[in-house]
Amino acid sequence: MDHLDSGYTIESAVGPVHDLTKWTGRGKIGVGIAALVFGLGALVVSAFVWDSTWFFDKPSENIKDAVAEMNDAWRTHTTAMQAGVTLGAIFGLFCLMGASTQFTDAFRTDYFFRAGTGGLWLRLPDGFSWAHFGLVSKPLELELSWDDVAKIEVVQTKQFGAMSRNAGNISASMTIRTRSGETHDLTLDGLEAAAYLIHERMIEAQTGDSGQDAWPDAAVPAIGTGSWRTG
């Protein structure tokens, strides 16, 4: 097991905790660029289909043919064309919102994943913040004692062919189920350590790195479940 550097601890509602990994937004920048390209492309295509004269005063012969076909489609399938343009514009806007959240998350410094013998304390992005018009992520902050946790499941999906488990998080997620019946679904993308390492470090933090559980058997959460598969 990869041991932690627990040279410093932070006090929390669940007792002393330390970082299991660090937040790094390097991967978020690439995703943000891709979302930006798709978003702008969808908006440009939608605008062109809506009114091609916004782009060409004197279009070439090839463009004229395309414009003529679009005009015919507008005459014969007006409702379908309006729906297509609307959906394309909505898709483009959502892509731009996603790009904005990815870029802002890439430079956030207030996300973390910590644990100790008393429990978990984490703060991670959790979808769009509609209070900010979807331009930034909504943070999810949890402070859960191990007594409150019923089960933790970790899934790390490897894509783009065979890759080492040390390559970081690609479509990594965690589901936390509490004894009160709540379920929290988290994405681990953006954390520096691979999901399987975070999973191992949670066990290490819970046991106090002593090889023995810090809690009675009845209170120990089932955090030993992980799934590693190739997408």
C-alpha cells in the first residue's frame, strides 16, 4: 500500500484529517478546450442555418448551392428546421457553460479530499451552479464520520487503450452511501492521485496506518470495494 505523508493534520468536525491527494486541474483545461470548440462550432452552424447572409454577402457557387438547399428545407420543413436550429444553439450554449466550469475548476484552490481515523472531509465540484448561470461548478462539501458511512464504492474507467493504473483519473467516480440512507455521487476527475490510490489511502486513514481498525466491527464502513475496468 502507498503510505501517506501525514506530517501535518487539519482539524475538522470529524477530528484530525490530512490530504489523501491534491486537486490539480491540468486535465480540466483540455476538456474545457474541447467543449469550447464544440460549443462555438454548434453556435456557428446554427446561426448559418438560421440566416446565411450573416456570413456571406457574395457567396461562392458552392455556398450558393448549400444556401439554396437550406432555403428549400426552410420552405418544406419549417418546423423541423426551427427545432434543429434551436437544439443546436442549446447544445452550443451548454458546451460553452461546460467549458467555463472546466476552466474555472482548473484554477480553483479550494477543492480537497481529506480523511483521518475519525472520518472524511472533502470538497469537490458537483455539477453546474445555476445561481451563477451555470458558468462555475457547484461545490459539494461533506464531513462524514466513519460511523455515518455505510459503504463507499470507487470506479475508475480506463480509456484510450491500455494504460497504467498510475496514469491518473479518467472517468473516475465514487459513491458514498450513509447509514441514514443518503447517496452522494462524486467525480474524482481533477484529483492528482489515481482512484485506486485514493481508495487505498482511505483505508489507511481509517485504520490509522496501524494495520488495525480504529473502530468496532459494527461501525466499520465497507470501503474496501473498488472496480477498475477498461472503457
